[in-house]
Amino acid sequence: YDIYWFCLFSESQMFSLPSFQKRRRRIDRSMIGEPTNFVHTAHVGSGDLFSGMNSVS
């Protein structure tokens, strides 16, 4: 199948995004909520890091 893409906008329209869309939105603590459905399944300590991941189940 041949797919053809047609551009409906001129290049000047494509690259003239408003300034608020150009910058990434900064995330702060007020935007982050408590974990939901969190289940603690394992603990990795400093000794486990050097012994390999086989000791973690």
C-alpha cells in the first residue's frame, strides 16, 4: 500500500507555536498525588546491588 501525506498548513504556520507550547511544563510537588493501588513487593538494599538481581524475587 502506498501512503501519501498531504500537509494542510504552510511551514510558517507549523513553526509558529505559541510560546506556552514551546516550553515544557515544569512539574512541582503540588501536581503529584499519593500513590494509588501501591503494593510493596520487594526491597533492594545496597548489598543486593552488588550481588546481582538473582537475589531479588
